[in-house]
Amino acid sequence: MDFLKVVECGIIFSLLMVHSVITAPEYDLIKKLPGQREKVSFKQYGGYITTDEEHGRALYYYFVEAQTNATSRPLALWLNGGPGCSSLGFGAFEENGPFKFNGKVLEQNKFSWNIVTNMLYVESPIGVGFSYSNTTSDYHLFNDTLTAQDNLAFLLNWFKKFSEYRDVDFYITGESYGGHYIPQMASLVLDYNKKSGITPINLKGIIIGNPYVDIEISINNGEFQWSHGLISDETYQLTQTICNNSKSWIEMFVDQNTSESCNNVFDKVHEEIGNIDYYDVTLGICLDESSSSSQLSKLQGGVRSKFIQKNLKGVNAINLCSGNDIFTYLNTNKVQKDIHASISNDTYSWSFCDGPLNYDERNRGINIIPLLSKLLNYGLPIMLFSGDQDSVVPFTATRTIANTIAKQLQLFPINTYGTWYDNQQVAGWTQSYGHVVGGKNQTILTFASVRGGAHEVPYTSPSEALTLFKAFIGGLPLPTS
Ligand SMILES: *[C@@H]1O[C@H](CO)[C@@H](O)[C@H](O)[C@H]1NC(C)=O
Ligand SMILES: *[C@@H]1O[C@H](CO)[C@@H](O)[C@H](O)[C@H]1NC(C)=O
Ligand SMILES: *[C@@H]1O[C@H](CO)[C@@H](O)[C@H](O)[C@H]1NC(C)=O
Ligand SMILES: *[C@@H]1O[C@H](CO)[C@@H](O)[C@H](O)[C@H]1NC(C)=O
Ligand SMILES: *[C@@H]1O[C@H](CO)[C@@H](O)[C@H](O)[C@H]1NC(C)=O
Ligand SMILES: *[C@@H]1O[C@H](CO)[C@@H](O)[C@H](O)[C@H]1NC(C)=O
Ligand SMILES: *[C@@H]1O[C@H](CO)[C@@H](O)[C@H](O)[C@H]1NC(C)=O
């Protein structure tokens, strides 16, 4: 990363540079990932797409073609949250990518989402993972508006390299602070589609896991904490009377001026909850102290110990310290070279969430509900799903948000609230809302909880996550038996 820090006057610097040439995707082809045992039937690509030539901004992507019939299947773009967390480290390697670590070996993930669609993981915004700007001042107070603009610029330039995907059905997906990024990007795509003389982007829907949508609702978790026995009756009362988590976050991130009364409640909550994984209250934490990656306190997952094993086997067992393997892997020079993430000979300092980005945290206060409503009014299907063991963005909040939007837009319930299934087991509970299109009832908004799922559903519940994704992409209701 050091070469970036040298460039204090990045704007002047980049004006001297030759404009980047669009190269054939062959250059970005990853022949085989280091550690990958088996040959696979699908192609993988990795590389950079320039989003702003003047500033020298480029986003790193990892593209995995679908396992079969790639060019006739849809394209799904995946964004992790934070703000400031990596889609490569979390999404691709820990959640729904084609491989998972088994020790130092990468084995095929049998619940990979590229069974259903082509998957495009984007490290976004600049300063996250391998993505960067040559204008270091860009890192200061980068925000939702700029992120969405860069994400759209990324997509349009990516399509120039991968023109065979320009017209396939397109979806945007991800989780957590993706609850901001995804609707904001989708909204820009719709605006772009209204321009004359362009080929519209075939946006068909968005699907977001444990979405951070509204600071007043999404992280208001006192009731969840109390009902799961994480906090005392007295502390629960304090969250209801003195300071709830929404108020605490508004002080911390939006006003950036915390009060003693809120801090006291916040401290008490943390003291009582203790050393568990807030993103899945049934999991422990990684006890391997050698890890330099166990720094994940933001709105994104963490590394865990083998404290509780859910009923998953082999490479799909939850490796609660997998963050360590991923961190070591992505900080290896050879890996960086092979996935085309190296822009100099030096080893790039990659991290899950702690890059040089200093995001404008006040944007956490932006309410995304109106934007979701705009997308629904436009006719864009949305699914909000929620791992029900996440205490940070609890399913109760996501359910409330879906309900609120359905009421505001006068959508009607398509089914009665009830179970959905995966592998003959209840996988969670769901409620779909619809509207009438051409005289027919059509689902437009779906809420689904994932029983036993973490903040990162594909991590703890890979089979359930794939079932949700498959149904959404297929335009089908969730399985009910
Ligand atoms: C950033 O600067 C490096 C070093 O000069 C250069 O190789 C790279 O192309 C620049 N990136 C962009 C997106 O302009
Ligand atoms: C995939 O391609 C094969 C052979 O080209 C074809 O027989 C099959 O119907 C295709 N499947 C889908 C889902 O498009
Ligand atoms: C993001 O920053 C740009 C440039 O400073 C500004 O115009 C825009 O209003 C900001 N957006 C948000 C949501 O803070
Ligand atoms: C959280 O606290 C604020 C300020 O006291 C209050 O206005 C808001 O209604 C509370 N939210 C919930 C969901 O209780
Ligand atoms: C911070 O909040 C306190 C009251 O809680 C107020 O007196 C003070 O002026 C605020 N500071 C700033 C910089 O807004
Ligand atoms: C980069 O490393 C390669 C071999 O690892 C070496 O041949 C080359 O000279 C190095 N380039 C620079 C600019 O240091
Ligand atoms: C549409 O849904 C409403 C409400 O559930 C129901 O009353 C109506 O019969 C449905 N119409 C059709 C055409 O299925």
C-alpha cells in the first residue's frame, strides 16, 4: 500500500498518466487459485476496473462464472457492508463463493451461489480490500453518494470488458451496510436506464441479508438482547427509558458527540453480554490469538472459535477461525499476483475492514426506506432476509421494516406468515407482499428469517442461503414443504 501514500498530490499526478486501455478479459483470467485442488468447469477472473481516471480510483473485482451455461444465466453483483468491509474476504471466501478453506486447501463449496448465477464480488468503495484511489484525500469522508456513483461506473466499465454479460438479467445482492449500498446503486441504475441513447441495464431485483436500512429501526436491538437472555431486566429497562441502541448510534455516528447517560447504558450492555459473537449469539469467538485479523467490530462479521458447531459437515462445517486463513491467504504475495490484485511488486496490505478508508459515518443516519419504496414502486422485486441469531441487525428490525414498507405502499400479503423449508426442515419464517400487475397478484417484497443464521447467512447457513437465492432468482416462492 505504501506506493499510494507517496502520492499526496494525486490529482496532478494522475493527469500525467496515460489513460487506461480496456484490455481483453483474458488478462484478468485466473488460471487456478493458489491452494485450489481441483480443476473446475467454470472460469474465474480477477482484476481492477477504473471508476475515476482523474483521481485514479479503481475497484478490485473477483468474477466467478456460473458452473453451467454461464452466458445464458443472470449476473449477480455482491457487496459486503461495514462501511469498509471486503466483499472478497467475507462474501467470496467465507460466505457464498466457489471455494472454502479446509486448512490451507481450497475446496469446492457445494452451496456456492455460482450454481445459480454468475457472481461478481466487488471490493467497494475505494480503500476497502484491494480497491484504492491514487488521490489519498479521496479516503477522507468518502460517502454513500460517491460509493453508489463509483459502483455504477464500475459496472459500466466492467461490461466493456465482459460484453457477453451486458444484456443478461442483472441482480444486486449482499448484506449488512449493503442495505445502503445496494438500494443506492439500484436507484442509480434505474436513473441511468432513463437516459436516452443508452442500452438499459437489465436490473431484475435486489436481495439483501441482515440489511442495515434505518438507524431508528435496524440496530434497535434491546428487545432481542433481552429476549435471548443477553442482558438483565434492569439493563433492558435502561434501554427502553434512558438510551436505546438507535439513540446511541445517532450520538456516536451522526452527531459524533456522545452523552454520558448513553455511554453508561452502552457499557452495561456490553459488560453483561460478554465475550460472544454479537453477529451470531450462538457462536463463540476465535481464540487463536495469533490472528491479526480479529479486529472486526464494525457492521460485519468476525472470526470465531469452534465454540458451537452447527450441523454442517466437511468443508461446509463452520470453521470459526476461517478469518485467519483468509487473512493470511490474501496477504500472500503470490496469491495477490495470481488473482491480479498486485499493482506493484510489494505485498499489498489487505484487511477485512481496516483499510485506509475513513468513511463518512454520518451516512449511517440516512434512512433507506424511501429508496426501497421508490424501487418497489418502479416494480423491482426485493427480498430482505435475516439470520435470526444476529443481535446487531436483528430479524425483528428487518421484519418491522418490511411491514412498514408494505403498509406505506399498500401492498397486500401474498401468503400468511409461516414456515419455509430447506432439506425437509423448517429453515425460517417468511411473509411476502404483493401488488396487482396486469390483473394478477405478483410478489414484490419478501421477508424471510433464517433459523439459526448469523449476520452472514451464507456463512452459517449455506444451504438455506442458496435455497433463498435460487427461489428469488427463479421468481418462485420459498419452498413450503
Ligand atoms: C495509480 O497509480 C499507479 C502507480 O503509478 C498506476 O500504476 C495505476 O494505474 C494508477 N491507477 C489508476 C486507477 O489510475
Ligand atoms: C445448458 O446448456 C445445455 C447444452 O448447451 C442445454 O442442453 C441446457 O438446456 C442448458 N440449460 C439451461 C438451464 O439453459
Ligand atoms: C458525499 O460527498 C459529496 C462530495 O463532498 C457531497 O456532494 C455529497 O452530498 C455527500 N453525500 C452524502 C450522502 O453525504
Ligand atoms: C429509541 O429512543 C429514542 C430516543 O429516546 C426514541 O425516540 C425512539 O422511539 C426509541 N426507539 C424505539 C424503537 O424504542
Ligand atoms: C455535545 O453535547 C453536549 C450535551 O450533551 C453539549 O453541551 C455540547 O455542546 C455538544 N458538543 C458539540 C460539539 O456539539
Ligand atoms: C518485480 O519482481 C520481479 C521478480 O519477482 C523482478 O524481476 C522485477 O525486476 C521487479 N520489479 C520491480 C520494479 O522491482
Ligand atoms: C390477490 O390477493 C388478494 C389478497 O390476498 C385476494 O383477495 C385475491 O383473490 C387475489 N387475486 C388473484 C387474482 O389471485
